[in-house]
Amino acid sequence: MRTALTQNNLMRREQGMTTAELVIVLAITGALSVFMGTELQAMADQVFLNTAVAEVVGDLRYARSLAVHEGQTIRVALDPNQPGVALYRSSDVTQPVAPVRNLMNRGIRTIRSTGGPVLAFHPRGTSSTPTTLTLEDRRGVQRVVTVSLTGIVRAR
């Protein structure tokens, strides 16, 4: 009977954690959060870059279809300093067709074009020049969007 009472008292006294156990748990949690935080940030940057590429591809395809539908040239202006895309009708270059897309809020640092700062889609759906657009995010990761002479837009 005496051993049963002693075991009962021991079980009652061991209800909490010691300071050493608490420090070890906090150290492990801190180390995991540091490693997972950097991985999550890298994953978020990748998602932002993929989203920006999808938006640019969508804008270029919209410009092409709008040129065919309206029967007039649609110009796509690229701003490399403030990475963005704007669509204009050739008949009125003062009013954008759609809101200007700002790619900086997607983490894009620069957008470069081999065909110059303005691309044009003609009423037959063709492009004025074959162009390669390079989008670069703040980590230096690059994605490429190509526009063929026939107006086909692809992301790589």
C-alpha cells in the first residue's frame, strides 16, 4: 500500500514541463520556422512569377484577339523601368484598352523585350515582329514569353 501511495504522489508532482524541456521545444520550433520560412518565401516568389507570366500571356493573347475582332492594330506598350503592360488601339494611343497592368506588385523587377518597347498585333492576328519577353523577379529568376510572327504567344 505504501508503494501505491508513493507512486500516486510522484504522478501528481510531474504535471508540468521543466524549463529545460521548454527551452528545447522552443529552440526546435524556432529552427524549423527559420528553415520553413525561407522555403515558403521562395515558393511565394515562384507563385508570383508564374502569376505575372500568366497575366502577360493573357494580355498579349487578348491584344491579338482584340485586333482580329475590331479589325485594327492593337499596340502593346512595355515599360521596363516600371514593369508593366498597357494595350492601346492604333487609332487612339492616348486611351488604354484595358487598365495598365503593373507587374511590380507581382515581384517583377524588370521586363525586357527583343522587339522593342512596343509590340503590335495586326487585324489578321499577326505580330509586327517576333519578340521574346524576359520577366525577371527580385531574386533574379527569369521566365520567357515568346510572340511569333504569326501572333502565337507562348510561355516557357
